[in-house]
Amino acid sequence: MRVITLNVNGIRSAAKKGLFGWLPRQQADVVCLQEVKAQEADLTETMRAPKGFHGFFNCAEKKGYAGVALYARREPDRVRVGFGSKEHDDEGRYLQADFGKLSVVSIYLPSGSAGPHRQESKFRFMEHFYPVLKRLRGDGREYILCGDWNIAHKEIDLKNWKSNRKNSGFLPEERAWLTQVFDELGWVDVFRTLNDKPDQYTWWSNRGRAYEKNVGWRIDYQIATPGIAKKARKESIYKDKRFSDHAPLILDYDRTI
């Protein structure tokens, strides 16, 4: 089972850069997209459901903003939109597809980089979502939460960690929260079970030739329950072609849906 996650920074922009020519060749079972920045009415048929996939969306009420999508080769048993926080559900940040006892989620945490008001929204998301993570962890299902979490967890997860300790995405409170998700709730950062090397990034600023120099951040994750995390066999960050300022994170699991 292959699962891909990518923040597209605008699905229409990513389409122009070749995303929907690339996707069918990846033989993915589930693809999660974040920051689609569109309403469903804005999308072409290919964007709504690429050939061979069923497509699902949770678009933000605000046009041209946030939103998540999920494509699945097998039609899900159930699709859930939102996690129960009106502020964040209105921004289209959570979309869950259930396949038997496995659920795959496309998730997009707020960025706090636009200013203090957005950082406060991010903190509220973290506060509201933690009990959801606790409940999901204990409900007996397996989960893979795919998406842009907008937090680099450890110093190894961004190039310039020393100069970013007071910046959104690497604040002590954000990193401590993610540590709790892993160490107290028992969720697993699947990529790091397979790859413990430095310089593994999924996002690069558009400034200062950051991509060319690989001055990046690892803020896109597949965070899973232990059972399915143990079945992860191969990881990769696709960098041969760029569809947005993020790179696709690809993980192969030893199971089917």
C-alpha cells in the first residue's frame, strides 16, 4: 500500500506544474493533499478525481484558502469531514477516509507565520486536536494522519534550527506538543522509523535559493498508530520535479486496503 501526502499550495497551480501527469505513474493507493486553495466548483474533472481514483474534499469557507483533499483507489467505507472544532473545520483542515479498520486522514495544521493572530489560531488547533488524537489512539482502529503539520519536531528536522527557535514552526511549545503526541499518546513519526538521516526536508522557502541549497524544514508527516507504522517498508521524498514549495512524502506499507 502506497500513501502519498503533499501540500500543493494551490491545486490549480500544482496542476499547471504537472501534478496530475505525475500522480498516475506513482501507483499510490491513497493520496492526501493540503492547501488546495479552491472550491470544488473551481476544479476540473481530473482535479476532482484523477483517473482510477475516488476524490474527496474539505474546502475552506474562505475562497482561495487552505482546504484538504484525499484520493483513494478503493472507495472508502466512510468519509468524515472535520474533527469538531468549528473555527478549524470552517478552514477545511481535516478529512478522514475509513477502509475497514484502517483510516487515512488528510490534515493541515495552521501556520502561525502570518502574525500573532494566526499563531493563536494554531495554538487553539493544537489544544482542540490533542484530545481528538487521544480518542483516536484508543478507539481500536489503525490511523495514518498525512499532511502538513507546520511543526519541525527536532533540530535535525530543519537546517537553520538555531536561528528559528523563536519562529513559528519551531517554537518550544509546538515542539513539546508534538513530543507529547509521540511519547505520551503513542503516535509514530513513520518517516523517522525508516530514515534517521539529517537534511531530509519537505518544505523550502522561496527566498535565498533555499531549495537549491537544501535549506529546508521537515514539516510534512505521516503520523500513524503503532500497528500500521510497523508495516512501513520504504520512504522517499520526491524531488525530481517541483509541484509546490513542498515535496511529496511517499511511504510504502506492507498491507492492503
